[in-house]
Amino acid sequence: MDDLVRARFAVVTDLHIGSTTANRWHNRFLTDHPEQTAETVVAAINRDAPDFVIVLGDVSDNAREEELRLARAALDRLEAPWVVCRGNHDVTAQGDRAPFDRAFAGHAPVGLADRAQLPLPGGLALAVLDAGWGQVDGRWWVNVPLEQIEAVRAGVVATRPALLVVAGHFPFVDQAPFIRSMAADGRNAGTQTDGERTIAALAGPGYRTLLLTGHQHFHHIVASSTDEPAWLHVTTASLAEYPAEYRIITIDGRRVTIETRPAAPDLVAANPPEVDWVRGREADRERVWGG
């Protein structure tokens, strides 16, 4: 196990290409042309020159072929290698996953990412999870198939990384208490039904786990209450609406630094938010973990 991990990467999520200013979740969406916002954030990330980029899903709004084509074209302008996971908006209303798979062939791994695909240093492993969802008795469920979790766990046991990064669209922790603490009427898009089980299966002794998610359109960071296993759960806000930001994450040995950066400051300035709490507390925006 190599504790001397060195890496620097970007995280962006919820581009919602195909949406318009008629859309809103917490706030009205910023533009009728979110593909242009995607190009803006790509340019910003290129200036940051990370080692690689993780895109956490909902790159499209309705999984239409044209939306996915525009999303792929924008992300292809990234100068660093990149991977993407599937969000709920990246599946058609009929449940078809194939358009996303075709559009992002070669960039949407499921399970442990191949080191031939991303420049992962020794001691760092990246798992990309692909959740399923549906309804039972009128109630929604979201979970990661057990075989995915078991395959990742087996790979981690075999390779013994110092840090496991887990990328998934849906949050793994219950964020309802956080939302209530920020706003009595705050909207909750939901989290994984089996999130605690997933964390328990993937966050093991002998290494630390960094969980990266989107979906909720707000910034939120929470750490495990124990040192063993140790995990940090980071949810990043949407690019489509305020605050339209992305993350830069730097790993320097046992020290993980999370920074939040503007993706579309001109659009945000022209569209003042009605709901401001989604930018998170300072501890949800800038965090140093370990060291």
C-alpha cells in the first residue's frame, strides 16, 4: 500500500444539456444554451490543468441523441483524460440506457477504472458506479447492483490502495438533516436507498474512501465519525443552475484538499439566486481532509 499518493483532478456534474430557463430545481436554470456553459467550464478546467476529470452524470436533460452529442462534443474539448458516470437524466423516459452508452463509449467505465484510461498514481483506485432505480408501491428506490459493489470490493482487496475514490451520481448518505438545517422548505432530490450499505461495503480498514456525488444541485461535504473506516462524502452542485461551480481536488499523501471554483460567473451574476443556501456552508466548499 502506497501512502505517498499524488494527484490533482477536477469534478463537475449535472450539466443538463437540453434544458432551458423554463427549468428550475432550487433556482431557475441559467441559460437556454447549457452546452455553452459546458464549454465555459471545460475552458476553465483546461486552465487548471488537472491530471484527469470526473463527470458525475446528468450530462443531458432528457437523454436525447442531440443532447448527448452536444455533451460529448463539449467534454471532448477537455485536455485531460476524463470519465463520466450515468445520471437519472441520462436515461430516456422509456428507460433506454443505450443512447448514453453509445455517446460515451470509451469514457463511461463501470467498476474500477483502468489505469490505461486514466493516469492514476500508485496507491489510488477509482471506482465508477452505475445505479439503477424504479418504483415499488409508488415509492422510488435507487441502488447500486450488488455485483458491482462486490467486484469493486474484490479489486480493492487485491490491489490494497491507500485511497479509494468512488464516483456515483446519487449521494450515498441521507442529506435530509442537512437540507432541513439550511432551509425548512428545501427541496430534496433523494439519495441512494442502499447508500449506507454501499459505504459499509466499500469503505474498509487499511485505506480511506472519498465518495463523489452530484444529483442534489447543492454543495455538501460530510466525514465519517470514525477513523477506521475513514471516508469523506462530497456532493457537488449543478452546472445548470446557481452556483454553477466545479471542484478541484488535490491529493498529497494523506492530505486531500477540496476547492470550489466558478464555472460561469457572468451567467451567475446576471441571474441572482432566489435560493442561496445551495452554495453550501464554508465547510461544504473548502475542506482539507487528513494530513
